[in-house]
Amino acid sequence: MSRSSSSPSPLSPPREPAPALMSGAGLLAARGEQAHRRLGPLSRRLWALWRQVQGYLFLLPALLIFALFVWYPVVLGFVMSFQSVDLINPATWVGWANYRHVFADPLFAIAWRNTLAFTGYALLFGYVVPLVLALAINEMRHGKSYFRLAFYLPVMLPPIVTVFLWRWMYDPDSGLLNALLSLVHLPGRLWLEDPQTALPALVAVATWSAAGSTMLVYLAALQGVPASLYEAAEIDGAGFWRRLWHVTLPCIRPIMLLMLVLQIIATMQVFIEPFTITDGGPQHATLSILLLIYTYAFQNADFGEASALSVLLFLVLAAFGLIYLRLTSHMLQGD
């Protein structure tokens, strides 16, 4: 037979691949479909149920790890808040006694006052400053990468390096801040020894070390604003401030709300700065809730009271999380 008669016509439909040439996955899929067609109605329902269960089986290892390292400590801490636990004697059930002792402790009110004050100062600077930096960098035409890197560098420093750096800057004898004050003939300050300035000094440390990461989030949100909106605003004669108020801020409002809630939750758990720089002093002026929990657990060896205070803090933070979910649901319904 000639070659022309044996070759397939260009107009003829493509032949089905031979079973021997099909891939292993294709053979398994084809055989699975054939077996599924031969099943009865009950068997088909069982087969569909098995296909659904398979997905949950793949999730099972991650769920077990999450339950072991997240939910188990949460439940254990809640149970320990009703027990007397000192890691030496067996745990005994004391009911609400730990909560009564925590509320009766005069340091409880001081710690909450300092924590709320720290949160307020941190939101005033740590929420506004990164947004202003992001807006400024977003308006730049040249050098954006250099400024992003410069403002993000403090985030990459280890916390211990940040602590030593700022302790040197606040040093009353050889610190940078007092040296700058002396240049303009102003008296130096005891920044970390004065109860009036110790807490704002820690807020400056926290803002400096975390503003870079928040700024990058805002920059990503700003770059997601459609350019057509800015072009339409410019055609209408809108200046920078009108574009900012009527275009930019409404478009990044969900991100701003998310960062607000996340910063409230993070600043209410402040621990590193008061623990490593001031140790809660002077005169308990920088004592935070987490530092008081640490004191209960590792200095007083009373893990029951530490767990009780942890539960109270958890409830407060959970309330902020619920407020965020409610606000976002209203925003989605409004859209």
C-alpha cells in the first residue's frame, strides 16, 4: 500500500489514544469513572461521600497540629485559671479565687492603665506615621526602593539590638537625645527614670521598630488603587488633598480598619520593651498586662493567677476581633 493511502487525512478526526499510550493518571481516572458508572444508587452516594471525606483527611494533619499547639494551650489555660497551680504541689480546684485575687491586686489597675495608655500613644504615632510615610513614598517618582528599604531596616534588626540601641540613645550621660538637647542649650532628661517620660519613650521604640512593616502594607494597598480613579479626579480638577480624601482613603479603608484592629491587639500585648528596657519601672510606670502575667507566673510562681489574668486579656482581645468582624460585615453589605 502506498504511503499516501496509509497516512491519515488532515480532515479526519484525531484518533483516540491507545490505552497503552495513556498516562497512569489518565488510566486511573478512566477506570474510576467506569467503575462509578457500574455502581448502584447507594454505592454512588457512598462514593460521593468518600470523595468529600478525602479532602478532610488531607486537612487532618494540619488540624491536629493546630489543635495541639493552639487550642490545647488555650483550653488548658482556661482550666488552670480555676486552679491553684505552682508546678510543685498537685493542682487543686479553687473556683473564682484566682480572679478575685487578680482584681484585688493594686497592680492590676496600674497595669491596665499603662497598657491602655501605651495603646493610645502607639495608635497615635504607630498608626498615623506609617500611613503618612506610605502616602509620601507612593507620590515619589524616583527613589521609592531606597526609601522603602531605609524605613524597613529597623524591622530587620533583632529585638536585643533595638533594645541596646535605644538604651544608649536614652542614656542620661552619653545618650544621643541629651547630646542633641545640649547643642541647643536645653537641659537633659532622665528619659527612662522619669515616670512622666518612661512610657512615651517605650512608645517611640515600638513605633520605630514596627512602622516599616505597617508602611509596606499601606504601600501595597495604595498601589492597588485603580489609576483610572486618579485620572478621573485630575480631569475634574481635584488636587492632592481632594484625591486623598475622596479617592485614596475610601479605597484603602478596609486595609486601614484591619491594621487598626491588628495594632490594637499587638500593642495591648506589649512585653519586650517594658521587660528589657525598664523592667516595669520606674514606680510601675511601664508595667503592662503581659509583664504582670510574667510576674505572676515566673516570679510569684502562681500560674493560676497568671492564667486568670491571661483569660481576661484574651476576652478583651477577642472583643476587638468581634468588633472588626462586625464592621467588615457591615462594609461588605454596604458595598
